[in-house]
Amino acid sequence: MAPAFLRPVRAASRLTLRTRAALVVGLVGVSAFGGSVAYHIRRTADADLADSMAETVAFLANLPPLQDALRRSEQETLKYIISGNPAWREAREDAEAKVRLELEDLARAASASASARGSVAALRVFVTAALEEQDALEREFSAGRLSRSRAMKVASESKATDAAIRRIATLRELNYDGVARLVAEGHQASRDVFAIIILTGTVAVLLLMYALRVYLIGPIEALDAWARGWSPERPLGAPPLGASPEVAGLCESVTELARRAGEQVRQEAEMAKVKSQLVSTLSHEFNNALSVIQGVTVLLEETEGKETPEARERYYSMIKANLRSMSTEMRALIEMGRLEGGQFAVRPRRMDVGSVLRDSAERLGILSERRRQTVTVEGPAVPVQVRADPEALSLVATNLLSNAIKYTPDGGSIRVTVEPSGETVRVSVRDSGIGIAPSDHEKVFGGYYRTSAGQAQAKGFGVGLALARRIVEAHGSRLALESEPGKGSIFSFELPRWTEGMDG
């Protein structure tokens, strides 16, 4: 019986990973939509609050000038009565005009609100009454129908102006209360929006966690458990239940790769009878290829459902290419053993040296990418034809690049160059690594030797450079080294350019 976490996966087995990813993205979209709605609500509330606050502030700003103008009109009236000076009468008329102007400004500020317009209309009645009372008192005094003492008494008993001023004060208090109410409403709106966001976000996160578990994590765990059941003695069984088309295809590829790996393991068991140097060399070269395969496999697991099908296909191709490279390298190492026994012979023929170097760099690209190293292959734009054994030269390039990657710090650079010169082509591999002391230059080519700095930097058997030099020497050339501690290394060799009439 399948594990419980596989049951929902089996129910959705017909969905491709792209469809499952679309479902997850849809849930994220729902969460984003909920947040957008909440933001829109909050923004609308803020806009309404800002408009109301602006109207209220504008209304309040016009009340003090109106009150001051009304009080000044009253004072100018009293001064005219006391002194009888026509100048105060003119000043009083100016003050009255100011009152009417401020009243009109107040009416304009209240035009956007029906309640404010009503308040201004009521206030206008009080202000008009106060002005009319002042006008009447002035006319009576000017006509001589009121003595100065009588006019002063009437003015002191006047209540209209005080009533208008009290009305203004009342409006100010009411509007201050309105501002406080608007602020409270804004705070409540903020709390409501925050609650909506929390609720929407919680639901979206729960749905997203469930979708990730069902559609992405579940298949990955099932594939991991299935792959862990492999051993050289026990072939892989049927793919996990509920596997998507992409995962099912991957299972088929892994099954084939496991079969090949099993064959390679059996071949390694046979090679155990070969002398110790060949066995150590074989282990070293297999370690290079398996490191690439392991790195790509981990990357596939980490990016399940994130990479495009084209990118994933490129990773699968890298795994297959490295497995083929393992088989090729093993055959080359067998030939290396024959070389030591006097039975090895390279098979030089016409070949494009740049293509072999680029292929080697691509096979090891996953290792350099994980260490953020820059690897460049530079040379003429047109193919550079040389006379060499492609498989043997590929093994040389792989060893030199692998060493450069291992002994170059993270973020460093590795540069491979192809330089035609007359009848030869110079190939060099330059890195920005830890470098090699001059006293160790010949030792590193002897086999089974590693510098103290190299042992601290990376693992290995110390046979890669020895193998590379012997293959280069089998081509009639020499592998040269230029290096100093802390200044990187340059490995270079020359190959004859292909010309018409050459054998091979």
C-alpha cells in the first residue's frame, strides 16, 4: 500500500509538473489579489479621510478670521459712538465689508458638504443680525435720535454680536469633534484592513503549503525514496505511484543510468586485478565524472518544478554525457596501462581541438558554476584542425580543467586558449588558483604526489597530471608548467596542425 502522502499525488497523477506549478502560482495569485483588494479598500478609505480632513481644516481655517472681523466691526462702532469721528465710521464700514467677505469664503469652503452648508446658512443669520444691529445703532446715533450716553447703553446691552461669536465658537468645537471622529474612523479602517490581510494571507499560506506538499514535495520525496533503493546488486523497481509524466520520464532515464552504472561497477571489479597505479588512476578519473553527475543530480532535486523543461533536459544530457565520458576514460586508462607495457599507441587523426576543449569545459561546467568560477575557452572563430587522438586529448583537457577547478578559490577564473602558430597549435589552461612552488613542478607529474597546499584545498590521488603528461608525450609533445604560489598556474602543450597529406 502506498504511503499516505502519495495518495493525493496519485489522484493528480495525470497533471504535468507545469500544471501543478500553475496551480501553486494560482494560489499565490489569489493571495496577491486578496492583498490588492485590501490595499484598495485601505487606499480608498485614506483618500476619503484625506478629503474630509481637508474640507474640515479649510472650514476651521475660515472661522477665526470671521470672528475677528465681526469683533472688529463691533469695536469700530463703539469708537465711532464715543468719539463721533467719521474716520471710525469708515473703519467700521471696512470691518463690515471684511465680515461679509470672510462669510463668503466660509461658504465656499463648506460647499462640498451639505451639513457644512447648513451650518454656514445658520451662522449667516446670526452674523447678519449682528451687522444689522450695528447699522441701526450707527444710523440712530448719526441722525441725532440717540444721545451718546443712550447709544453707549444700547451698544452695551446688544446681544446679537455675542450670539454670533458664540455660534462661531460652537461650530469650531463641533468641527474639532468631527476631526476626531474621522481619525477614529481611519484607525478602525486600518484595523479592518489589517484583519483582512491577516485572514487572506493565512488562508493563502495554508493552501500554498498544502499544494507544495501534494504537487511538488510529495513527488520529490517519492522519487528520492525510489532512487535510494538502488544498489549494484539490486536493480531499480517500478517508478513511484502517481508520478507525473516528467517524473516518469526521469525514472526511465535514471533506470537506464543505474543499469549503466551497474555495468561500470562490475567493470571496476574486474579492473581490480590490474596493477595498483591503474586502479588508483581509474578511481581518480571516475571521481571527476561522478562529481559532475552528483552535482547535476542534486541540482535537479533542488530545482524540481522551478527550471524550464529545456534546462532540465540540458542537465539530463550532462549526466548522460558524463557517463559516456566515464566509459571513454576507462578505455583510455586501459590504453595507458598498455602504454606502460609497451602496447599503447595513440590514434591521431584530423580533429577540431577547440571543439574538444569546449566539450570538456561544458562537462565540468556544473562544478565551476557551483563555485561561481568563470571558465572561458578562447580561440579563432573558425575550427582549428590538428593531428591528435580526440579521446586521449579529451582526457587531457578534462584532467587539466578538473585540477584548475579544484585548486582555484570560489569566484576565481579559468582561461583555456587555443593559439595557432605556424605549423603548431599551442593549448594552454590558465587559472587563478593557489599555484605550485617551483620545487614541486616535476614532482606533480610523477604520479601519486600532492603538494601540502593541494592537500588542504581539495581531495584527489595525485595522478591526473601524470596521466595528462604521458598522453601528451605520446603525441610527441611536452606538457609544460608555469606557476608560483598564490599566482595561479599555466599548463600548456603543442600539437601539430593538420595539413593535407598527413596520415590519420
